Amino acid sequence: MIWSLIKIILFISSVAALSLGAGWLLEAEGGVRLVIAGREYTLAPLQSAIALIVLVLTIWICLKLLSLLHVIWKFLNGDETAMTRYFARNKAARGFDALAQGMMALASGEGTIALAKAEKADRYLNRPDLTNLLKAQAAELAGDKRKAEETYRKLVKNEATRFVGVRGIIKQKLANGDKETALRLAEKAFALKPKHEDTQDLLLKLQAEKEDWAGARQTLSAKLKYGNLPRDIHKRRDAVLALSEAKQIFAKNQKIEAREEAILANRLSPDLIPAAVMAAHSYLEKNQKKHATRLLKKAWAVQPHPDLAAAFAMIEPNETPGERLKRFSFLTKSHKDNPETKMLMAELYIAAEQFPQARRVLDNLVDTDPTTRSITLMAAIERGEGSNDAVVQGWLTKTLTAPRGPQWICEKCQNIHSEWTPTCENCSAFDTLEWKRPSASDVIMPKGSEMLPLLVNKKPDNENLVTTVDNTNIIDAETGNNHQNKQFEE
């Protein structure tokens, strides 16, 4: 719109300037006096200007005629292609000029003009390898998707432009939401140019969305092979893919293969919490408790997490609360000041009915770093020490507005997930979930029964005291069995 207005203003200004110039020449005195063969010619200023323009045009036409006569002379002297080359040069010049103008129009966002220039260049040059790409992109910009796809298909037919054509059609299919076809085309593009980084990334993304973990691992290996991915990042992402593949295999009741993939994922990335948990369960299925203990301790040393604690509890499911408290001391000796460690120890002391120790280990966490979990633990401690219902209810009421604590959050879009997944459920980004605290604006407050995740028996003798917090597992003081997310019973 602005450019059109500028062109109109320039046109009006040019006409006005020519009019003023012509008027000035008409009113000017004097002129040009020419003497030719003894005859004298006097030209007024305006006539002089017109004569000058005519002279320039005449000289230009003469030069063109001389060039044409030179070509005819060469043709008559036996150069049979002289005239063909002459006209071809002129045609090519006009074609390349149209091509350049089309590229400029495309860069400036004028799709219709770019498409017209591309078609003109195609007529003059007869070089579809040059003009079809411009034509397809111009058609996309102009909103003519049908013409764009037709042109991309023409590019596919030419071996030199096949890769570009396939990528163009992939873009069309993704815009239409046809990811199945886009995946097949991405595989073809990858086969044509396996070193192309953008194609590798696109194929990996589509394979991850389709949960083709085996294919995604092959693509990831290609990125490493061709130098498009650092080795440490490759190990981490390969571990994520191996873990995802293990879960998929486990869903098909192929437990042995799933166990091997889970252990492989943990070896590739020991700090990947879901891989450590699954690998621990795999070792426990083979009754290799020492291996499970070692890898869970290693993962806890990197980052404490409630899922690691739950897996560690499953190593000895039938132990007494006192035995469990003693065994967990080997796990919690690292990161003693970490809130997760403090809350875990508080849960263990509550399960063992050692409420003063639970209060001591919880320290002032409810004041310095209050979360739904730490506050519900304090409510359990108050109940265990025999406090009245009003005190317990007071603590539980605070959980309604308290932060939820660390959760699985996508680093790219900040979407919060209830559990770890290899790809973000919101933006489909791969390996972007991180266990951290959400910002205040991103916190999703629980509703209904989920607001009171702590189950506390209200009997004064503290029988069968059971605790659970948020998404963590809970430890039964009598049986040691794991439960999940129960409501508070009044």
C-alpha cells in the first residue's frame, strides 16, 4: 500500500517536472543556430531539446543496425549460427532481467509480481531449473497453493532439482497438516542428501512425533556421522530415544527387549531420570538389586527426584519402616540440603512414626520454600503428634494456594507436563523437558480432590498413617507398598 502510494507520488511529480521544464523552454529566449551546407537553421529551446532526444535515439538505432549488419555479414560468410546466437543473446538478456526482477519482487513480498516475472523469464530462457523454483515460491507467496505444488512436482522430475522439489512439497504437506505424507517425503529427501542438516532435523522431528523411535535413532546417528551433532548431545538424545523405544517394546509385552533398551538408555545418559527408573525396574526383574541400587544412587547424586526415591523403595518392598529409614540414609547422604531430600526423609520418619525427627529434618522448609508437598507433610506431622483437627486443617488449607514445586516443564514453550515424555505435548519439541520449578504465571493449580493430595488418618493413635505428596509415590508404614495420589479423607 505504501509502495503504491510512493509510485503514484513519483509519477505525478515526474509529470509536473516535465510540464514545468517544457513551459520554461517555451518562454526562454534564444536557441540553437545550425549551419548545414550553407543553409542556416535556428531552433528554439524546446525544439533544441526535442532534437537532442531524437539525435540520441537515432544514434542508438544506428548502433543496433550496425550490430545486426555485422551479424548478417558473418552469416553470409559461412557462420550459420551467427544470427541464432544474436537473437538468443537478446532473448536471454530479457529473460535474466525478468528473473532478477522476479527475485527482487519475491524478496519484497510482492507475490503476484514475482509470479508474473517468473513466467516471463521462463518464456525467454526456457530454463525450468532456474525459473520453476522462483515460480513455486512466488505462487506460495501469492497464495496459489495448487500452482506451487504443480511447479514443485515439475522440479521433482528433474534429477538436478529433485531434492529442492521434494522439500517444497514437504512444506506444502506440513502446511496442510498431512504429516504422514510429509514423513515419507522427508525420508526420500534424506536419501537424496543425507548430509543436509535441515532435512535431518525435520525427519527426526516427524519420526519422534510418529513414535518411530528406531528410525529416529538411525537419523540421530546420521547427524553424528556427518558432524551435525556434538557427541555428548548425541549420547543424551540417543538415550531418550532408547528409553522411548523401551517403553514402546514393553507395551507390546516384549519384556526382555524392553529391559535391554532401558539399561542401554541408562548407560548412555545416567542422569536421565526416567531411564534410571526403568533400568532399575529392569534390574529388579532380574533380581539384580545391587545394580539397581548403584544406578539409582548415581542418578540421585546428579539430581534428587521423587521417582528415584520410589524406585529405590521398590528394591526392598517388604522391609519395615525402620529398616527403610536406615537403607535410605545411603541414598540421601548426598544433597542433604536439597528440599527433595528433606521432604523424603520427613516422609520416612513419618512412616516410622518418629514425628519429632520428621519435624526437625523438615526444618523451616514450609517457611523458606513452601510447596503443597512440604505443607502436607507438616500437616501429617501435626496429626502424628496429636494436634487437634483445626491445626491440621489449617495446614491443609495452605496447600490450596501453595506452589506445586518442581515439575516437568518444556524449555521451549514452558508447557507443564504431568509426567516425562520424549517430546513436548504442546510444541512437539524433542528432548526439551526439564525437572524444575515453573514460574508463577505458568503454575497450573489443582482442582477438586487433587487440591488435597495428602491422606491422613484422623485417629488419635496414629494407626495406619499413610502419606503422599503431589505426584510422588507414598510409603505405607505397615506394608511398605507403593500407592499413588489419594485424596484427603475428612
